[in-house]
Amino acid sequence: MAGGVGILSTLPFSYACNRHPGPNDQVRVALIGCRNMGWSNIREFIKQNDVQVVALCDIDDTILNNRAADLEKLAFDIDKPDYRKPELFADFRDVLDRRDIDAVIVATPDHWHALITIMACQSGKDVYVEKPMANSIHEADLMVKAGERYNSVIQVGQWQRSGPHWHDVMEYIGGGKIGKISQIDVWRYGGNKVPVQPDGPVPQGVDYDMWLGPARQRPFNPNRFHYNFRWFWDYAGGKMTDWGVHLLDMAIQAMDIHHPRQIQASGGKLFYPDDAMETPDTLTVNYQFKDLQVTWKNDFSQQANQTGMGHGLVFEGENGQMIASRNGWDVIPKTENGGPLMEAVEHQPSTGKDLGLHIRNFLDSIKTRNRLCNCSAEIGRDVARVAHMGNISYRTGEALHWNPETERFAESSANNLLVPEYREPWKMPKL
């Protein structure tokens, strides 16, 4: 298997010559990583009339075969008359070699996002990549460069960017009715303990070496596999990069902010100090922008904050509060001299269709060759940076200062965490 590593990264631009679907063409899609969000994504893709799912890929034979059966049943249930059984693969490189695939969905653990996305761009394909865009700031930067160089449409799975009620939130904030905003609170509460387990044998049918990929060699442990990978630094960034990128993205979009001047984190493993997680169960990060502070909090010790909500954002304006979540939004006026400073807005509910609309936007962008889709690589990079900055401040124990000109921190300890070290034989792409 190692013989093919890095081949695509050396190919000239002329290799990337897949056809691009026209307005009336079917878009031929492959899923790489079939569990959890991969399955959620492909269920929405197959519902689109102009999509053919031609390949599924996973390093776990059981998941791969089960998802193939699940997909066939779904196609029958939704009466998709042109459904054909997808080909099954264990190695994503075999998927990228197929010239009859227009786009791939990258729904692997985070540490694989960058390498597969870049190689897919190099092979002439468009990419729908799960959030966070990458497991490091440097990798996210490379993904933007790959999209530009190979003219690939990259949609990051921050599907709130396509949500109608979120569009209404942005329009309302932009209208200025709540006045100047100087503070935004962003949070996700709740979480489960991960009990310590010993290392053990690799499950039958799992290619664990491929699962590790560029991450460092470690013995197999069920705690670092499947869903729980997100609590270990080699593969992900905890609650911050799981939920934080979704919610911080809404603050970034609403206020048109990009680079915090200062980042300071505090927290730790305070509620479950002896469990298996490496990432913090309690984390507060203060981001200082020019004239705005954004505060992120995650806390495993309780299910909701003072709003009674497990997740959301509060925009603190001069005249009132905007409270927004995946469920909807409302506005609570502030009072002065016994009267409200603005009109209240009763709860405006979500349509619950954000993911499907996000996927539709990706497909339309493929057909029009519009790289500026609802959550382009550039948008995904910007929020991935902010999330990783918070984690890096936590890991170094320092207040950090980011220079957008040099794209580095003033603190050398933080700069050491910008670029991951890839395990042989995998190579960091050079673009």
C-alpha cells in the first residue's frame, strides 16, 4: 500500500482533467468514511435527483458493508429508479484513481481531512469535506491553496451557512437594530465520560494502519477509534473543533471578523480528571478582536447554561440581546427608564433543512464552477484557524498574539503547533 503514497502530490496540473458535470448531468459521488456524518451526508446526497453514488470507502469492512446495505434500502424507500449499487473500497486512493467520479465526500476523522482533500483536488475532483476543515492551521492553509491551484470546488460541512434561519440571523444583525455589539458568548455544554480502557487487538476487518494514516504510531485502543477519536489531539481537537467551528462560524459571519488579536484559554480536565480524554472537558477561550470580544465555553459538568440551552450564541447589543441556536432565534430588548429600547422578536424557528440545502448548494456550485459556495475552503479555513488558536492557547498555557501578516504567533511555543508531523510513509503536500 505504501508504494502509492505521495504520487498524486507530484503530478502536474494536466493530470487533473476529470470532466465537470453540466446543468443537466448527473453528479457522480463517492463517500470516503461511512460512519456518523458520512452516513448523514450520503443520505442527503442520494435524495438529490441529479446524484449517483458510485463508490463507498471505509477502513472498516463491517461498516462498509452495512452502509452499502443501508444505502440500497434507502434508495428503495425513496424510490430512486436509477440507483445502482456502488463499488466498495478499502483504500481511498483507489477511489481517487477513478476518472468517472466527479466529487468525493471526506467524512473521515479530522487528521485525514487535509491529505485526502488535497489529493482529491490533484486528481481533478470536487470535495465536500467535513468540519473542522483540518486538524491544524497549516493543513487548512494548504487546502485553500489546493482548491485554488486545481480549480476544485470545496464545500466545508459547516451546514449552518446554508440554513434559512441563520440567514435571517445574519440579516437582522446586519440591520443594526440591537445596536453596537461588543460581546458574543458562544457555547456548547454537556458531554460524556470516556472510561479508561487497555490497549487491545485490532477488530477483525479493520485496517488500523490506514486509519492512523499520517498520525503517529500508537497501539489500537477502542477509546481512540470511531466516535471517541475526537477527544485525542493526534486526530482532533475536542469539543472546540467538533461544535466550536459550527457556532464560532456564525459569530465570524455575522460580524465579518477573521483574525483575533489575542487569544487566551483556561480550563482543563476538571469534571472527569481521570478518564481517557486528552482534550479538556471544561474550556473557556476569550478572543479579542479590534472592538469585539468573543467567548467560547464548553463544559461537560452540565447540560445547559443560564439560558437553559445546551448550545448557542448570544449577541450582546446596546439595545438588546439576540439569542440564536440550531433551533431558531429571538431578540430580547434591554430596558431603560422602564421601557424597552427596541421591539422584541418572538422565537423564529429553524426549518431543519440546513444540511440538505448545504449539499444542494455544493452540487449547484459544481455545475456552475462557482468556487465561492456557501462554505468555501476560505471560510472553512478562517473558522478552523480560530478554533485551533483556542486549543493552542490551552495547550501552551499562554495568551497568544496572532499576526495576520506573517500568519504566525508572537509566541514560539504556539508556532510549534501550527504544522503537524506526518508519520512515514505519508508526506505533507507541498503546494
